Amino acid sequence: MSFNTFGHIFRVTTWGESHGPAIGCTVDGCPPGIALSEADLQPWLDRRKPGQNKYVTQRREADEVKILSGVYNGVTTGTPIQLHIDNTDQRSKDYSDIAASFRPGHADITYHQKYGLRDPRGGGRSSARETAARVAAGGVARRVLASLVPDLAISGYMVQMGAKAIDRARFDAAQIEENPFWCPDAVAASDWAAYLDELRLSHNSVGAIIEVVAKAVPAGLGAPIYGKLDSDLAAAMMSINAVKGVEIGEGMASAALTGVENADEIRMGPNGPQFLSNHAGGILGGISSGQPVVVRFAVKPTSSILSARQTITTAGEEIDLVTKGRHDPCVGIRAVPVGEAMMAIVLADHLLLDRGQTGGVRGVIGTL
């Protein structure tokens, strides 16, 4: 039984470990005739790769992706696409002292409890290193979306670091690429920089909240009950390392609203229905409404810190453990491109599912 595959028609299977020779993925179900090259994928991997600034892990990986199959003469063939990324900067010795210890907050203890063994080198399969393969697969999904829905655009950014949230009144999309935090609020980004410097010097870490928005998503993606677009998006985001919560639209805050406040009222516009608000996050009854699809997820603080924490060994001995090595003080920073990739994968999958079920036929509203 395998649990390494995600998706229904557009299916992604990732493989490899943090300190193995390579990582990668197989993308199956990609339509034929989609223009695709390594140059199309590399920019997305460059946004996620480690070592780019002092606020992320200093592990140095080029994250150069190679396409091994599924592409001929620059276009996809409809057969499985194999993507390969070499690991070039492993330091397995950093983990030799803790091979028999369970790092608090990590999957060490649960992997041992389930399988009776684990790869202690950087967490093995549970490492966030695995997300590089997802970003590569997301690049393929973006090419599918660009071919089938050219206007669709996906953007991710950090809206909160620890207890420090952005001011939505200062939201400036142009700022997202201008700071190391993918933050749309320049004032908040400056505040976060000072805050994270303090945390790093005190051998501590912090969590974050990431928002991912997809605009120009066609109405009609998803299906009732067990094929909901939002349930697949929630599963996709929750599957990212260190994510502990996911919400769509207003999410948990909708519990504090009244029905009058929460209902997204509708009027008829020149090009069809127009919603007067988007509390639902672009999804109603599991089906996209044509509004922007809005997802947020919470990333816990990095568990690998230089402050001693209480734990036990595989022999049951109680110890105090300091986790050495190269780790992100806020792992949420590099989760932004990962969240974008998972959004792209889910939307590509649901677009293909809809084409298979309905052929793209839509119900008519008004006399358009």
C-alpha cells in the first residue's frame, strides 16, 4: 500500500529522502501536446530553494530539475513525466549524535512507532526537502493551466509571522517579490526581519500563516460530497510539512459571522453573475463559483532549534536534546512556493476531472 501519490487524473508521486542521492517525482495524467521544458520548471524551484538569505536554512542546493521522460520535441507526450533533482549538499554527520533520539516536535517518534525504523538523516522522507519535488510538479501543472485557462493566475504570500499579522489596508502585491518573506506589506516585512533576527539569536523559531489565491478560476470545478474542490485543496495544503491548519475563504472566522454577514449576495453583471463579497473563498458546495479561490494554511514553528528540549531515546532513556544542523527559523517562508504548487496541482487535476465528466458544458444564466 502506497501513500506517496496525490491527485485523481493529474497524479503526482514523489520519491526520495532528504539525504539520499536525489529526490523527484512522477507526474502522470498530463495531457499531450503541452509545451514543457526544464526552463519552464526551474524558476519555480529557484523561488523555493534553500540558502537564499539568512532567514532560511543555509543548506546549499542548486535544485536543478531534469526531465527524464514524458516530453518529446518540447511537448508532453501524455506518458508519465519523470522529474529528477540531485541532492548535493547533505551533511548526514549533523544527525549522527541524535540517531537514537526522538527530536521533540518531529515525526521521529511516530515513524519509529509505525515502521519500527526510520532514516534519521534530516528526517528522511518526512523532511521538507521533499517539497522541492512538489514544486517541480506544480510547474508542470502551471503549464497545463496556462494551456487550458490562460488567464488563471496563482499568487501566494505570507500574511502572518507568529502573532504579527499584515495590515490589509497596506496590501501591495508588488511588494511580494521585494522582500525575503513574500510579504505584501512592506512595513510588516521590516518588522518581521527584526523579529526573526531576535529569534535566531535566541535559538528559537516561529510559525506563520500563508495565503494562496487563484484568480480567473472557471466556475464549475469540483463536485458534491466526496469530490469537493475545497476538500482536495485542504488535503493538499495539509499534506505540506509542518502545516497544522487549513481554511478556505473566511474559514474559522465564519463561525463568528451571522448569516446576513456571511452570505455572498449575487447580482447580474454584464458578463454573468457577480458576487458582492467572497466569504466562501470562491467555492460553494464543493464547486468553484468563478470568484478567486482563497486558501490559508498555518505552519508550525520549526522544531529543530538550538535550545535544549526534553525527550527520550529509543531505549527509553530521558534526555535533554539540542538539534544541531542547518534549519529554517521560520519554515513558513519557503512554504509559500509550495502552497502555490499544490494549488496548481489541484486546479489542474479538477480541470481535467471536469472535462472528463461534463466536457466543459455549463448551465446558462440569463440570456447571455
